[in-house]
Amino acid sequence: MTLPAPRRTAARLLARLPVDAYVLALLGTVGLAVLLPASGAAATVAEGASSAAVALLFFLYGARLSTREALDGLRHWRLHLTVLACTFLLFPLLGLAARGLVPAVLTPQLYSGLLFLCLVPSTIQSSIAFTSIARGNVPAAICAGSFSSLAGIVLTPLLAALLLGNAAGGLSADSLLKIVLQLLVPFVAGQLLRRWVGGFLVRHKKVLGHVDRGSILLVVYTAFSQGMVAGIWHLVTPARLGLLLAVEAVLLAVMLALTWYGSKRLGFDRADRVAIQFAGSKKSLAAGLPMASVLFGAHASLAVLPLMLFHQMQLMVCAVIAKRRSRDADGAEAPAPVPAPTP
């Protein structure tokens, strides 16, 4: 069936927009929560379904993650330590430095979300994709993302409890038990059952990808519904959102520069520097959203807002950088011109 000309034009324009389709789905889910928030008995059902979705997500993360591949990548230990330092040391230090922007630029609630963003592990899929486009060390990017995800299961909740304090529920026995039951136990179960369910996950990768994304959309809907019912959205104004975007743009620029030029000073070659830049400067929306729902409870909506904005920003900026790195690689690989013979 052929679309009418106006619809074809609109479809082409939408395809050209530098906006991830999944981000549009997330924004639509936020809009639904604003217009029709779950309350009363519906909120109880949504919260229970959201908790189950988080457990399912981390079970799938554990079942998909190949421990053997991660161990095989240990020979690049300097690269992996560099990425882990960027993700769980440099990012948190920059987040702590942004504390000076409160309250003139950021509200305390938005700052908590920004600091949480700095504690989230790196991405796997998009880091691999951008490293591949830029002609970088793809196997290193795969292992670096895997190591970051593994470390994030433990480090992100602990760092959030340590640095965010009461904003993330504190490091109480109840919060630790909740983290263990909803995040760590399903992840370990997935790892233990991987040899039996791994083939099924590979065969149904596309369908399970929709399950992943649908689960995250449910988590977002529940979090933003709780925020609407609690009446916390009056704390965010368009001006504050604009300032948050500006702060995040600076944060991303600083990390992109540190990972690229810092890795050069450490003696890494071009291919490794590409992997370090894309794995060390990015944050995982898929891992961060479920973690925030567990750590922040009713205040998760404001906590995940900076992460959602940063996610879209990093995709747009890194897409441009990856294409530029690819052209640089083409130029470096081009044969030198043969000088004309002298008469």
C-alpha cells in the first residue's frame, strides 16, 4: 500500500530527525503519565508490575551477558580499567563538582538526578555501534561495556547510597534488601541459567528486545505517575530544564575530551582511544531507569529526567563524532600519492 504524498513527506522528515525513536516512545509515556497518572488501586497494580518488570530486565541482562567473553577480554585490562575509571570515578567527581550549581542553576531534586546520572554504568549496544562506525576496537568496546554493566550492578547502588544519602533512600537494611532482591538476585539467576536459556534468548532476540523496551516504558510510566500524584512537577520550570540541558552539554563535552585526549596521554593507539571515548563517555538508560525506580521510589521521575535527556544528547553528539572519526580513518588509510617523476 502506497502512502499519500503528504504522509510520505512526513515519514521522510521523521526519519531524518536526529531523535531516537525509543526516546519519542519514552516522551509519549511521560505524556501519558502526566495526563492519566495511575492512582489508588491502579497505582498499586502498576507499582507491582513495575517491580516485576525490573526483576525481569535484570534477569535478561544476566542471561545475555557472556562471562566467557568478558574474561577473554582481560588481556586489555588497561583499557577496561580506564573505562571503569571514567564511568565510576571521573563522572561522579564531575557530578559532585556540580553541587556548586545548587540552587542558582539546578534545584536540589534536579541535582540529585544529575548526580545519579553520573553513577550509572556505560552502555553496551550503542558504544559498540559507534565504535564500529568510527573504525575503533570493537571487541574492546564489547568487553568494556560488559565489565561496566557487571560493575554497575554493585557500584551504582552503593555509590548512590553513599553520595546521594536520603535522596536515594540511604543505605538502610531495607534498601539493601530491596536492591539485592530486585537487581542482584535476578541478575545472578540469569547468569546461572544462561547455559540453558541462552539459545532461546538468541533465537528470540528481536521479540525479547520489545520486552526489554516495554518493561522500561512501564517503569517510566509508574515513576512519572507517582511524581504527578505526589505533586513534585511544580518544582521544574522550562527555564530550569534549559539550564539542566546546558549543564549536561558541558558534562558530555568534558567527558568526550577527557576520554579522547586523556587516553592519548596514557599511550593508547587510535582504535583503543575510539573504544575508550565511546564506552567511557556514555551512560546506560536501560540500566539506569530500573535502578532509579528501586533507589528513589516516588521521586524517581525527577531522578531519571536528567538521564533521559543525557541519553538523547549523547546519541546525537556521538553519532556525529563517529562519522567524523570514520572519515579520519579513511584519510589515514588512503595511500600516499606517488610523486611525479622528475625530468
